[in-house]
Amino acid sequence: MGFLKTLFSGKVETPEEKKKVEESKNFDVLKYDGVKALRAGEATHAVELFTHALGLQEDLEVRDYLSQALIHSDRLEEAYEQLEKLSEAEPENVQLLVRMTDVVYMMEDYDRMEELCEKAMLIDKDNPMLLMLYARACVGRGDLVNAVAMLSKAIAMREDYGDAYLMRGDTLLEMGDVASAEEDAKWLDEHTSGIEEVLLLNARVEERKGEHQKAISYYDQVIKANPFNATAFSERGKIKLVLGDKEGAEADMRSLLELEPQRAEGVNGEYSAEGTEDIARKVEQAYRNNNPLGL
């Protein structure tokens, strides 16, 4: 094609033009191979390919892909830098700011998270999701009062915002406001079905009220919905121990250790080889060491 173009146009392609054409072809190959590697779960290789591609040609889409590959490679600060460059190119793009917020949340940088939320809210002040993200940052910093305030505003904007009800319920319970947490738990119970996090909130509320059997019933539902929920086994086992059901507590501990073997170090390195009586004693001690009620 290049020869025919030269023949009929009478124009000779310069070395610089040839170089640009070659670089463009290489860029397309690197971009294609990078996307392929990313989708195949080969994040490290994808990072190399996208980085090389950007060395040949600036491209926002490739920077976006690079940010994703860096996140999958757990190179979060570098991923943030790529998203920051994208945001500079598209300053009104709230979704980019949300993605940046997610990255700094994974980095546990709650101050920067709040700054990003405030920046996004200047663009879209009526977005309840931004309020929830802000609340998440507040929880990270231990500012539970402001977290509840933000979540309440989000719910006022969107009455069916289930995630906000759940987070507010969890936060209220952490603050010791069991009655208010129960209201959120009841709303969720009425408007959702079989969601593990909702069942866990209800279980914890009932336990804080002293309704042990009701709490166990909710934990049973969690485990029925997801037999691999280690948290439910752990918390249900603590209640069984309080009720004097050492066999039930031991059974839950065994299930917990099967799901999270690393916890065995806190009980005994040779748990399965222990005698029944000694196992029961160690299970009891393990639960007491982690019992939030101090029992």
C-alpha cells in the first residue's frame, strides 16, 4: 500500500512518517495484547504491555486499563496516579473520582478519601452514593457520629438505599445505640431476603438485646445461605458457649478452623490430635479471649 501510495501521489514517505506508522502498529498490538493479558488474569504482564504502549503514544483508554492492571497487581499508589491523570483530563467525571476513592479506601487513606468525596460532591451534590463513601471514610477514621449523619442524609435522598441502612445499622450498633440499629435491621429485614450481611446485623442486634436464641436463629440462616461464612460460625459459637452448650461451641470452632486454619494458632497447633476434654477447654478459652461481652 505504501508503494502504491508513493507511486500515484508522487510523494515519498519520509523516515519520520515510516517511524510513526510503525509505532502506531506497535501501539495497537501492545494495547490488544495488554487487554488480553488483563482479561486472562495476567496483571503483571498487562502492566508491562500498557506501560510500553503509553511510551509510544498517549491514550486515555490505555491509562484506564493500566490503572485496572495496577490495582490487580496491588500497586495501589501507582494505580491512583493513573486515575489522577485521567481525572485531570476529565475533571467533571464523577465516576473517576469514585474509582479514586475506592483505591485510597483500599490504602486506608481516609483523609484523602474525604477530600475526593468533597470534590465529587461539588460536581454532583445530590448523589447519595458520595455521602455513603464519605461515611465509609468517617468510619475508617473512627468518626462514627459524622458517619451516621452522612448515611442519614443519603437515606433521606434515597429512601430505598439498602446499603446505607446496613452501614448505618452496623455503625449505630458499634456506637452502642442498639434501639436505633434495630430499626435499621427491621427495615432491611422487611425489604430484603437472605442477604448475609443483613442477617448478621439482625443476629448481632438480638444478641446485644440478650435474645440469644433469636440471635442463633439468624446465624443459622446465615450459615444456611452460605456454609462458608466463618464470621457466623465464630459469633454463633460464642453465644453457644455463653449458654453452656460446649459441644455446639466446639462444633462451630471446628468449622471455623476448617474455613480459616490460621486461627488454629490461637487455640492449638495440633488441634485435631487433642482429647475431647482438652479441646473443649481450649475452645472455651479461645472464645473467651475474643468474647466482646467479656464473659
